[in-house]
Amino acid sequence: MINTEVKQHTSLSSQSTKNAILVIGGAEDKVHGKEILQTFVQRSGGTDALIGIVPCASREPGLIGERYYRLFEEMGAKEIKVLDIRDRPGAENLDYLNFVENCTGIFLTGGDQLRLCGLLADTPLMNRIVARAQKQQISLAGTSAGAAIMGHHMISGGSSAECPNRALVDMAKGLDILPGVLIDQHFYNRNRLARLLSAVGAHPELLGIGIDEDTCAMFESDGMIQVIGKGAVTIVDATTMSYSNQEQAIGNQPLSLHNLKLHILGYGDRYDLQRHLPLH
């Protein structure tokens, strides 16, 4: 009995510290249970975590960096460093590069995703973060703008409360951390389903993922997405789409998108990226 209990404990501990990529819809709880942020710290090593905060998407990076610094400090992380990058040469800072080489977790804050990409895309710092995250050597989290940049293609702006159409969404190049997906955040809270559908219409080869506020789609190393937080994750799967008028539609003319799959995932639900299958 004792040996069995030890094995179970080891298994659970291993799961809690396994590296993951946490894509957060924004406005994550910073006051009460802080489940999403606590999960990020645990997946970064818990009390052994060495966490870098990248606040450059914000127009007040000093203020937002300090806020997350205090939060992660309260959660018991071993070492925390704010990588306060204000221009592209700042992403070549040797002190920052050395920290990224040895850290266990990186957190990308919210703000403006175009600003974040403009400062960090194709820089030594970001290239190293992406490489280590994709090799499961670190845990990487991004909230709001930090979530939007995860794919190769990125939703950079657009409207809501309209039917899907080509003029509804603005696209740009993301940071290619999760190349097969297309992320939208603050999803239910800002009525962005039509915007995501418009983006998927333009890129049906990508899996559309809409993430509500205080909600996280956690990409595991085994190809599964797990949902945590108080909201939902919406999946738009166009692999079975049989017809689209994307090429013929002009301006705000409604898009026809036939045979899409739509999944709404709640707390604890998972999604198998290989099989395109939701799991409870």
C-alpha cells in the first residue's frame, strides 16, 4: 500500500511540473484563486521556477511587469526577472539572453499584439524562447496580446457583432509558436465568434481557437489541449468544410462556410489536436 501511494504521488507531481504552453484569453484572475497563474508557476517548476516576464506589449511595461513580478513572487517562484524591452536592440541584451537560456518559464503579458511582434519578431531573444518552448524545455504563457501572437498567422484587429465577412478581421504575421492554430482572445466577452469565423474562412487549414477571459487553453506536450479557468474555449475546425465563397466575396459581403465543426469546451475538457476530437 505504501509503495502504491508513493508511485501515485510521483505521477501527480510529474504531471504538475510538466512543461506546457498556456494560451490565456486575458483578464485572468489575479486576486482570488489565481488558478491559471498558479498553474503556470507549477508547470514552470513551482518553488524552483525561474520565470521571465516580457511586458513589452503594454504601453506601461514597467507597471505591468512589476504587477506580475509581485504575483509570481507571492506564489513562491525561486527567481523572477522582468525582461523590460523597449526597442529591438533591447532583445539582444546579453543579460536577458543568458536568463532565457536558463529559465524554466516565460510569461508574455497583454497589450498590443502588433507592438509585441514589432519589438520581438525574429530577434535573438524571441527566437530562443520559441525554440525552447517548442522543445518542451520551458513553459510559456501568453495572455491577451500574448495569446494572439502564438500562431504563424495572427488576428491583429477587427470588429464584432456582424456576420462573418472578409472586411471584419485584420490579419498579420504572428510569432509562429503554435503554427497550426489561429487564436482570438476576450472571446465571448467581446462577441468575437464572427471575427474568428472570418479568419478561419481565409485560412481553413488552421484550427480556430477562441478563448474567453479568465480562461486558458493549455497545450500539452502530448498533443492535447486542456481547458482551465471560468470560461469556455471555442474550437472552429474547417477540415471538413465543403464550400466557401471566400475568394468571390467582396468587402462586407457575408461569407458562406459550409460544414464547419464547432466545439465549446468547458473546464477540464480536452481536445486532441491529432484526431481533431474533443474529449470530456
